[in-house]
Amino acid sequence: MTARSSRKPASDTNGNVDGHILCRVCGDKASGFHYGVFSCEGCKGFFRRSLRQKVIYKPCGNPKGCLIMRISRNRCQYCRMQKCIAVGMSHEAVRLGRCPKKDKPAKSNFYRLPQNRNGAVDVDKQIKTEQLVLTLHDAYRSAEVDFQKLYQEFATEDILDISYGDGSSRLYARYLPATVRHITAFAREVPHFTELVLEDQRILIKSSILEVAVVHDSPYIELDADKWVDHRLRFSISRTLYENLGVLGSVFSDMHHAMLKIQKLELTDVELSLITALILLCPDREGLISKCILEALETEISLALKYQFLLNHGDWTLLFAKTVETLSDLRAITTRYLEHVLNAQVEVDEGVGH
């Protein structure tokens, strides 16, 4: 008995003693290599039943599809099946349960799901984390729907070329109100935010405007070495003209650099929603009352982001490090330019009123 108890814990079927392989479909603990990918028993059974019964699911009404997680995987069978196919599940892919050497996961692909005192997976904590992800993702998509209403107003206009005369005021008037609208729409859908005191809400929104703008715009802005083109708000600006626009040009120059970094990371919209929440709910903004609450939220969201990176990209460590570096770049933009940009926007608004 003594000799046996001193041995290291036996590894599971995946040879893993330090954590779990995640189901590529829903993120639950994978039970093995099924139909060509690591998947849990639930998704394995769902895929097998769908194939055997030749089920054709009614298409989802959500144009961007549903986020499939353990707690939401049964809500939309169509999107769950699409996710199975997208991650590579196939009856012909590989014999059930056999994992080719090339597909064996590296140690960095293991993830330790939250555990209770008995060493078992803490289901309640896992549910709480997944619900946080779903809430932030829904808020992000809701804000995007609201933003669509705004840029539809410009849909028929020619692209405004910011290259002359009153370029700065035209750029302020076109870009900043849209940015404020987006972050406000996102914030009001996040319960953790609306539960804060009003003064903290004001500080958080004001302090994160420029940073959220970069993250929000990153999937949609066309950038190259010479130009910034926003096809939704219908304006463009040559990079060579940044220096002619004063401080605003410097802002766009730094945002251009940070946005290129984000685009190279090829993040999913759920990852962008979590990063947006990290920026908005940052506990380090000056003058906050609810620092302790925000610090706890920051930890939860960071863990959820690492989880998503691992699920969607494999080894999360390098990607997370690059994300933190980019967030630091964004924070520097806020430090340098926020007050000037907001004050200039007030001046532009007053000028328009006259």
C-alpha cells in the first residue's frame, strides 16, 4: 500500500497528469480522440447520432452563428453541428479513438479545469466562467448590432478622404461619436458594469474610449503601409498625412501601429469581446472606488481569455503575451492623448452648434 501510494498519479487515456485536453467543439473535458478530433462524450455522441440518423438541422436564425460552449451546446443543434464540422470531425477522418502521432497534443495544450477540494472538476466554477464568456460575447454582438444602425447612415455616401483643410474636425466628428456609441452600447449590456457606482462607470467609459476603438475596429479597418480605410464609417486617411493633423494624427498613427498588431493575432469575435471587457473593466484607472471588484473581474476574464486562446489556437502562452503587449501599447495611447482628444471633440461640437 505504501509503495503504491508514493507513486505518481496514473495518467489518463491521453497521457495527461497535469490537466485536461479540451473538447474542440464545446471546451468541455475531452474523453479521447473521436472522429478525428479531441472531443467530449457529449459532442462525440451528438455527432454520431447526427450521422447515423442523417439529421438535417434547421438553419440558425443568427447570421453570425451561436457560441458553442458546454453550457450552451444544446441550445442550437445546427450551430453545434457546424462547429463539429469546422473543427474537423468526420466519420472518415480516423478510426474511432485512435490518435495519430502528429495529432498528439503538446504539454502546452493541456488545461486544468477549475477543481474543488476533492480534486474533481468544479462544475459550479466552470459554469460561472462559461456564463461570463457568454454574457460578454452577447454584449459585444449587441453593441455591434447597434453600431450597424449607425454606419448604415453612411452606407450610400462616398468615402470621405481626410486630406485637406478642416480634416481634423471632420475626422473628430465622424469617428469619435461612433466610438463612444459603441463602448456605451457594450457597457450597458454587461451586468458587472451596470452594478458599479455611476462615477466608476463614467471613469471606465471615458478612460477606455481610444483603446476599445482599436479593438473594435481591428476586424473591419483596411490597413496597409500607406492608408487607413474605414469602409463602415466611410472615411480614409493617408498615413503620410498623419503629421499634418496635429495630435489627432499622432493618435491615428499609434492606433494604426497597434491595430496592425491585433490583426496579425487573428482573434475570434469571442476573444475580442473578452479583450474589450478587460479594457473597459480595468481596475487601474485613476479615481475608481470599486477597485477590488474590478481586480477580481480582471482575473476571471483573463482566465477565460486564456481558455479561449487554448481552445481556438492551441498553445495560449505566446498569444496571451502578445495580447498583453498590445494592451500596454493601447494604454500608452490613452495616457498620451485622451484628454486632448476629448477636449478637442467638445470644441468641434460647439463649433458645429454655431
